[in-house]
Amino acid sequence: MMGRLKGEQAQLFYQFELDDAVPEDHLLRKIDAALDLCWLRGELAPHYSSTGRPSIDPELMIRMLVVGTAILDLGVRIATLALQHRIPIISTNSEITGVGGLISYGVLRRDSFRRSAYFVKKVLDGVKPADVVADQV
């Protein structure tokens, strides 16, 4: 069943206003304004089951991937700057260690994106998401 984000994201934060923390001219706000995904739910709806637990909202998922990619680039710039000032950096992003970060622990994002593409292709080829078998570790 296709999920839909209900309500605003403010419910996720305690005494935190995103509008106060992110400047009006920030890159992520520009991406949000330019990225029109209103067509996505209608395009994907036939591929979802009408029963079961709701999935994550597909529009939210695409936006998270775009933002994650933008932040990934920012993380490398931060690590490079930290190295110049001899500040140790620990991250879940393995690319950080390639530019001088001290430690990385977590999944390889590149592999996660590649694996996600496999599942997206299955769904676009007509397989219902509920029928796609995920690897169990």
C-alpha cells in the first residue's frame, strides 16, 4: 500500500523550526522549489498493493535521495576543511575517509543506491512491491 506523508515535518522535532535553521537562499530550499514530483504518485499507484502496511511516501523517498546526494557532497567538503584544521571526523559516509576523515562505519551509499535501482526496475517492470524479494542478512 502506497504511503503518504501525513502532516508537517514539525511533528518530528522538539523546539526546532526548520524555517529558522535553514536560510531562505539555501541550496536545499532551491532544490525543493524546483523539484516538482506531483506526477509521481499517480504514475506509481498501479504498482502498489491495496492491502498491507503503507510504504514510505514515494515522493518523500525521492526527495530524501536528492537531498542525501546534495548533503553527501557537502560532507566531503566539510571533511576536507576539517583535515586542513587537523580536526578528526567520524562519519557513516565512507567517502569521508578518502579525503582525510578518521573513521567511517556504515553501509556504502553507492551500493545502497545500486540495490535500490534493482528494486525500482522490478516494480517498473510490473512486479508488485509486495512480491519483490529482499535479501535477508
